[in-house]
Amino acid sequence: MILNNGLLLLLLVLAIAAGWMLARSGLRLSSGEQAQLPSQYYRGFNFLLDGEEEGAVDAFTEALAVNEETLDTHIALGSVLRKRGEVDRAIRIHQSLLARPQLTEVQLHQSHLELARDFIAAGLYDRAEKLLLDLIAQSSDLRQTARRHLLEVHEAQRDWQSAVLVAEALIDVSKDESAAGNQGQAAHQLRSHYLCEQAETALDSGDARGARLLFEDALRDNVEELRALMGLVRLALSEQDTEQALQQFELIINSGRASAPDLLALLAEICSGQSDPTLQLNCLRRYYAKQPSSLLARALAQQVAIHEGKEAAQAFLRSTLEDYPSASIAASLLLGETVATSSGPERNILAAFADADAGYRCGHCGFSGKSRHWRCPGCRHWDSIHYLGAFLEQPNG
Ligand SMILES: [Zn+2]
């Protein structure tokens, strides 16, 4: 069996630590203990040499008594096992730590936190929640870290109301203290998404009033929060209030958030309900002026073609190339001109170039997909996925 490098390294550390502790404490042990512990130690080596990592972990763990000096080694071992997916064994190690009476209060809290992490990894959310609530009440050092993990529990259970309360507590602390323990995404951003989750459910179930209150609350800490603004546009559209929908959409344009196909679809839906046929064209002109990108240039060119003709659309696209070099716009121009009547292979190649920047990607972990996720399926970050063609091109010169 080929051992995982991390586990092998840890096993060696365990072996050295156990050997050192045995040598140090050998004189203090009774004759029975002296006979028992070295045998576990040598058994561990035998398992290691035979490639039986499970047996080696157990033997070295037993040989290495839990005390102030070895606690970190036990915790590190449990953590490696958890990351390898061996959650049951991690739980066993951390539970055995909690059974030791000689640990200090701080060490007990550390072990509690590790066990809560194990329970989360195992999907045992009720047990994790109980441990984390105890830690929040008892440990001022680990309180914020425990709250972050409690958010994981509520997110996994889609308990958005409880998640909002925990996020509020994190926001309150971040106002009073330094950033200590407030690692991770900003709590006010998380709070906004938890509220939007509830608002979207309310909107889907026809509770427009409830949805409005929640979306507006989601804008409390950041009036330009995209998800909440998009929600208010949808809410206005559901009430056939296209004027209000347009006002909310202008806030999105002015917020500077990168455009994306779902935003352009929303704009098209708003404009389809208006009597002014050039509304979409004019909105896109304002949008493009604020945010020149290949996505908006091509959307605007479509509207220019409808209202002013194909030549005007092509002239517009060409003019954008003078300021912003874009392979996708150049390819779409060539597609429209030189190979419009061709069905040759060059058409497919140009079409691939024109769509080269289509798709969404997470700026945090690189996950890519064809649609927006408010929470990245790869790294679980909120609102870290953006449309590739929405980024501003570098100006010429
Ligand atoms: Zn991600």
C-alpha cells in the first residue's frame, strides 16, 4: 500500500514523539507499563514497515500518552485523518482526548473544536452545533472561530434564520474588536446572502411583501449588493411595475458590478414591458459607457443592428476595437462579414473565438460553469463567480 505523504510524515512525527516521550518517562513508569508501552511502540513500527497505516496510527497513538506536550500531535493526527475522509477515526482520537482529566481548560476547548469539525465533516450537524454553542459560551479565545463553524452548520442545513443571527453576532464583534477570529468572508456579506435566500423563497411562494422586507434588509450594510438588487428587480417585474424594475436596474449599472448574461436577460425582460422601443438600446449604451466589455459591446451591437442597421452595428464593433482589443469582438465581426455565407471549418474556429470568454468562473478557486451560482460549488464562497466576458479589456496604447 502506498502511504499518503502527509500521513506518512505525521506517522514519523508520531513515532519520534512517542519514542522521545517513552525515553523521557521510562524511569517513572511501573514495570507493567514499561513492558506494555514499548511493545505498542514497536508494533507501530512493524505496521509502518508493512504499509499498514491504520494499525500504525493506532499503535503510535496508544504509545503516545496525552499530555500538555503531546496534545498538538494528537490534534494534528485527527485533523489529517479528517481531511483524508477517515472521520470516524478522527472522532475517536478527539473523543479520547476529551476523556483525559489532565488537560487544561484551553486544551479541552481546543479538543472540543476539533471534535465539532469532525462532526461537521461527518454530517452530524446537531452534535456539532451543541459543541459549538458550548464553545461560544465558554471560550472567549475560540468564540469567533466557533461562530464561523456554526455558520457552516446552518448553511448545510439551510437554516438561514439562525445563520443571520450568527452573522449579526460576528458583525457586532468586528465593530468592537480587531479582525482577530474574523477570518473568512465578511460577515455582512454573508448576512446579506442568508437574507436573499429567504427572500427568494418568499418571492417564489408569492409572498411579495415578505420578500421586499428581506431584500431591503439585505441591502442594510451595502446598498449595492447585486443579489438583493436583482431580487428587487424580479419582485418589481412580478408586480408588473416595470418603472420600478428599471430604477433598480439603474442602481445595478451604477454599482460597477461586472455585467453578465443573466443581468442582460433581466434588462431585456424589463424593456419588453415598456412602450419605448429604444429603451434597451439606450440602457445598453449607458451600461457600455460605464463598463466597456466584450459582452456589453456585442449586446449593444445587436440592438444597434435592430434599430440602426447591420452596417451601423459593425461600425460600432469596429470602433470598440480601436479602444479595446478583443479577440471575441474581432471574431464576431469576421463572422458577420467574411464568412457569413461560408459553412467551412473556418466558421467553427471563428465561432469558438467569438465565444472564448463565455462562461462563469470563480475568482477564488477557479471553478467554471455555464451559469451563475451565488455560492461556489467548488470552494463554498459566496458571490465569487463572475462572467468571463464581463471583464474590462485593457485599453489600447
Ligand atoms: Zn470557488
